[in-house]
Amino acid sequence: MPAESPSPLSPESAGLPRRLGGFDATMLIVGDIIGVGIFTTTGLVADAFPHPVWLLLAWLAGGLLTLCGALTLAELGGALPHAGGEYVYLKHAYGRWVGFLNGWTYLTMTSSGSIAAMAVALTSFLPLPSTPLVRGPDWLGGVAVSPAQLFAIAVVVVLSAASYVGVRCGSLLQNFLSVAKIAAVLGLVAAGLWFGHGSWTHFKSATFALPATGLTPAIGAAAIGVLFSYSGWFACTYIAGEIKDPSRNIPRSLIAGTLLATGIYVLVNIVYLYALPIGELRGTVQVGEAAALRLFGGHISTVFTVVMIVTILGSLNSVILTSPRIYYAMARDRLFFQAIGTVHPRFQTPAYSLLLQTALAALLILTGSFAQLLAYVTTAMVLFSILSAAAVFVLRRRRPDLPRPYSLPGYPWVPAIFVGVYSCIFISLIVARPQEAGLGLATVAAGIPVYWLWNRRQPQAHASRPPAPLPVAAVAARQDYPVCSHKEPHETDLA
């Protein structure tokens, strides 16, 4: 069979080649972080902290806290530069079952739900009819399919195809979208402050008072918006196995991407406060659109729509490109179906992992069930962020001899601050939104019996088995790029 044929795929022999540089990794992070959150969550934060200074401090504190996390994961990413990101760190620090729960949560809730939500959000900025074209039978829940849903699925398929045909193709698209996003947002910031019809008196006209519910629920409510908007700061770690010179580029991209996003977020919120008094910001969902209309009038609507579309596409493409590497890594460790760990012989991408993610996202778009998923995804994200940062302490104790090209500055205080503050936020989330938090944790816990059943199905899952022999033609076709066995180098180090 010719080498360029899409099959057979290699289940265990071919690795993912390192083709991405530091700029590519940084644009992945910026593209993932800066999404719809900054245009929709400031009203939620303002409702919790109704004062301009406290509002800006909340966004700045979120950025500094995210930077502590980025510095922490920079050490882990440099020491374990392999596909999977958090999954890899959790597996080696706490065991295979914790890594599995991370992958399970991203597959069933975090990544798939985010992709579906962003794709559907994109259609809200386009003149697409939502009237159902066809409705399924009652035994399928009466699922209705509209042109807007079909367009959302088409967007996911096209972006997934770009990542399918090569990580470089997906990355170049990401670079374009991220640069366009940064330029568009900064352009609106500059135009708003220079030409916009706002007032600096909005910064001093408010009197601060905590909500009647108290400080802890207020922190929890604000954290939902801030942390959701900063989510994605670790995006490049998922694709670490394909980054060149990872010991240098992963730490640099984590730090640079986080700092850039933090600066942009603070500037955007300054413009919001310049445009609208804090009282009008409170509880406003479409705060970005409201501020733009106040600053520029109705003629800005088309420009704002274009900015929103580019912003959503950048975040959507980043998640589509990076998340399949988690399921790929799980499959290589025999914690998921073996086919998901295959590498396309021509495109050298995790082909089946991408196809699985596309199918799940399309299903969620059709059923609309992602709305319920996203209501409690933040709690699960915070939990795994705490465990990932704490993995620095565990691995330094268990493996002090593990090569660490990047040593975390300020250890142990920087990771301790991140873990401590995130733990307080985790408690605040439970207090502020007990139902959503409970559902999120229940989804994570549901992976425990799945892991147990999977291990029973594969009693030899922990054994390292040699790769299956390949046809001569397949070996010849892959002789020009790296080949790795099923057992990754870091598994030998941390056995």
C-alpha cells in the first residue's frame, strides 16, 4: 500500500514529530485563553465586586495567579515534554487512575463541551435560521436539526480537517487567528480610549460594598468568570510532544502567553469601565457589545461581529488542535482504545483521536447538552489545576534526580501560592454554586468505575508489551521520522 494512503495507521510504532517552535506554542496559549469569556464574564465579576478598582484587581489577580500556575507547569513541561500535558503529570505524580480521570473529564465534559459551545456561539453572530429542518423520532429525544447547528458542525469539521492533515497546518492557522485576534482586540482598545464616547469619572463615582452574601461567595462568584476567561493557559503542554526544543520553548511560551493575555484582559476591562459605569456593567452578559455600542454607536456592530468571530475561531481551533493529544496519550498507555493512539502514516497526526473528538462535539451540538456541561466545568478544571501544580512537590520528592531543564523560580512559594489560592477558590465555588460544583465533581467521580472496568477488561494494562511487527512497506514509509515504542521515555524514568 502506498505510504500516502490514509491507512493502515500505526498503533504503536510511530511517534508524533516535533515541528512546532516557541512562537507557535505561545500563539496556541494566547488563542486558547482569549475567547468569548472576556466579552461576556466581566458583568458577572462586577456583580460580585461592584467597584472599578476591585474589578480591575480581580482580573489582575487572576492573571498573576495564572502566572504562578504557568511557572509551575513550566517545570513539569520541561521535565516531561510529552503529549498529554496534565494527564502525564497527574499519572506520574499520583498514579494511572488520576491521569485517567483527567482524560475522562476532558473527553466527556471539558474539551468536547467547549468545542460545541464555541461553535454554536459562533452561529449567533451570523444570520443563520434556527428553525429546524428535520426532527428526529421521539425515541431519540426528538432532536431537531437546524441550519445553525449544521453550520456549527461544518466549522468543527473544517478546523479538525486542518489539524488532521498536519500539526503544522493547524498551527499556521492558529498563528494567523491568534495574531488577528490580538490586533483586533488591541485595535478596539486603542480606538475606544482615543475616539470613544466614554468618561473617566466612571472610575471614581462608585462606592464599594460587598454583597450581602459575604466575601467567600463573592470570591467564588467572581472566580467563575475570571478563571473561565483565563482557562487554556496550559494549552501548549498538551502538544508538548510536538514542540521543538521543549525544555526551552515550553516554559517560555507558558510565561509569555500568560503575561500577554493578562495585559490584554486588564486593558479591555479599563475600556469597559471607561464606556460604562459599574452599575451598568453589573449582571450584563454581552458586556463587550454593550461597551462597543456606547463608545462608537450602532455603526460598530459589524466590526464587533467580525472581532467576535475571529476571537471564537482562534479559541476553537486551539482546543481542536491540542485536546486530541490527551486521548492519544491515554491510548498509548493502554488506558483507552488502542486505535485512538494511532498516528497517520502520511500526516503524522493522532488521526482517530481527532475523529473521535469531532464526532463527540457534533453530537453535543445536535443534542444541545453541552449547556449543562459548561455549567459545572469550572469546578473540575480548578480541581485538576490544583492537583497538577501540587505534582511539582510530589515529583521533587519522589524523583529529585529527574532532569529539570527549567527549575521553577521561587520554589516552594510560587506553587504553594497557586495551590493555596486555588484551593480557597475551589471551596468558594462549592459554597457559591453547590449544585453545579456537585455535578462537576460527580462527572469526575463517574470515571472511577469506568477506570476499574477498563482495567478488568485489560488485566495486562500495566504491562509493557513490545510493539506489533509492521509490514515492510510501512516500516520503509516511516523511516524518515522518529519511531518510538509503546513505552515512552518518561515512563522508564518514573517507574
